[in-house]
Amino acid sequence: MGAGGLDRRSFLAAAGLLGLGLGGPSLAACGSNTGRDGSAPGTLSHWYHAYGEDGVQDAVRRYAADYPDARVEVQWNPGDYDSKIATALQGGRVPDVFEAQVKVDWVRQQRVVPLDDLLGDQRPDFVKTLLDSQTVDGRLYGVPQAIDTQVLFYRPSLLREAGVTPPTTVDELVDATRRLSGNTARGLFAGNDGGVAVLTAPLLWSAGLDLLSPDGESPGFDDPRAATAVGKLRELHATGGLLLGAPADWADPGAFTEGLTAMQWTGLWNLPKIVEAHGDDVGVLPFPRLDADGAESVPVGAYSAMVNARAADVERAKDYVRWLWVERTDHQAEFATAFGAHLPARASLRPAADRLSGGLGADVAQLVADVGRVASPARWSAAANTALSDAVSRVAREGADPAEELRAAVATARDELTRLDR
């Protein structure tokens, strides 16, 4: 779901490779604000990032109130949620239950607990790719809540007026960005950083590469084609057609709905607002391939419910996660489908996703099935991501040499993988 300022998600940044900022108001009684590890006796604390869709906060508070076996206090965290969780897990005031994407560091440091025993005979109902992304050393550390993805939204009427066909290669995307830019609107919006956060992974995928090798043991972008792909982001900047400095970042549809751009890379969660603004004058595309040897893609990710290993009552926290994200399919269906547009994390709940049963929603669901890629592998560390993002930023914004910048990022990623296996 779209973060209030997030990256979501990071998804994404995504894909997230997203996200940062410290959190805003919290509940005065929340155990995570007492200065003690874990919640006060008899209560559970549950942290969420600040979803951008109306109604989500009220819904998750209602779910918490429904849990019969403990008082659950929900803390809503605007801003840099991912950094806040990382800090908390290093020894700060920690929630009992929280949503995140599992990282190997957390497992190695015994900050989170395995949750394999929660799924039982319902395990086959969960999307396997999501379970795999939350698994380290064969053990599951997060129960997926819903599926998010990002796509390229575009206005068919504006493309027709400019004589532009929907881009199917990165070069065509660069050309479309240039040709669609005019006095009142830019060609493409992919974030106020010019696409560094959300397009780095899709650019690698466009070349047939990835953040990590298929076995997760080495960097997946130690290849000359990576420099070619990353160099295309510099070409996008050079067109003058990228929208920069928008009132809200890529996770918000405002730039597209308000006519500031002809194309926007953003989340599926924004589909209702986009259709409300533009009606039938909307199309969706995956990120295009670099060339015939590359691949189209859409990033796929999910925040998962996780349990803090230092919770005051780990078994009670696990039972709450099982109750909410395995047993209560009514809450799960509402969470995934009633606010914005998302794909349920379970096959049995897909019929509840009415918004995705036809039209653009069905198109996006098919893209996820056909060309979806995991946005944030568990073995992709924050340090590796920072090194790659900084390298891509220097290429895109300063015209630095892609091959030289990526060599340094590959070295950092390799060092991080070695560190994780010590």
C-alpha cells in the first residue's frame, strides 16, 4: 500500500528499496514508548508504517480491538518507518509485532523469531514467491499481508497527440519522455530523485540482470550490461522531460492526476484515484526491456507481519499474528482490497479483489503473474543498497561513468554478502 511518504514501500524502492524518516505522533500508552523492552504486561504493541489510503488506520485499530486474548495497541508511524524499525531492532524501544521485509542481519542477530509453525495447512494458500522472500536459511520470518506492485501509468490521448507509441524498450521510454514534455507538463515522473530509488532494480531487470545472483550468493549486476542499463537513467535526465520537484513523491498519484506529467511510475494502490481523475484515458505498462536479450518487469513486494525476539511474551505475539494474518481471512481480504488496490497474499482471497477482476486492474494482475520480480531480497542489505543507489545517483545526476561507479557498488555488495555468511 502506498506509504504516506514512502517509499513505500519500499516496496518498494521498491522499490524500495524505499523509505525513511522518523515517526510522528504515537499512542501515549504504547509499550514501545515506555522506555522498556517490549510492551507492558498484558498488552501487545503493533507497529505499522503510515499507509496513504484513507481508512487503513481505522481498520487496523479495529482488527487489534477484535483480538480476544490481549490488549493490542497500534502505533501508526509517519515518515521514515524503515529506518525507525531498523533502529528499534538494534536495541531501542521495540514493538512486539511489526510489519517489514525480513533482512538477514535481523535473523543473524536473533532480533526476530521464526514463524513457520503459524501457517499450518494454510501454507499452500500463500503466494510462494512472497513466502520465499521472507525466508532465511529455510525458516519463515514474516507472514505476508498483501501484495504491492508498481507500473508505468500513461495517458493514451497524450501519447497519440505526440505521435508516441507505448514504449516497449528503454530507448523508446527515453524518446517518449523527451517528446511528451511540453510547457505545461513533463514526460515522465519517477520520483523527485529522478528515478534513482524506484527504477534502479527495473533497469537491471531490463538487461536480464538482478540485485543478486539466482542463488543469492553474489551480486547480480557484475556485468557490462548493468552499466549500459544504468546509463539509460542519465539519458532520461538529459531529455529534460523528467518531472522533478513535484509536490508529492512517486508513491502519491498527484503528479499524474493533476496533469503535471504524461507518464508516472507509481503503485497499483493508486489505481482508484487515477481512474477517478482520468477515466478511460489511462493505460498501464511494465518497465520495458533494454533490448531483445532483456526483460520487461514489475516489482513485487509485500510487508509481512514479524515478531520481535525480545517481546515480553513471544508466544502471545505469535498467536496474535496467527490470529490476524492466518485465521481472520475477513480482515485480510478487507486489508488487501478495500483501500486502494492491492493483490491478496493468498490465492483463496483473490475473488475478493473486485477492482482487479477487469480492466486495468486485471491488466496489472496479469503483469504481476507474467513479469513480476521480487523487489527486496532478504540477502540484499541496507549497505549494499546504499552503495548501489549512490552510484546510480552519481551517474544520473552528475554524469559519472556507469562502469566505474558500478564496480565500487559490486565490491560493497560482495563484501556485504561475505559479512552475512560469517
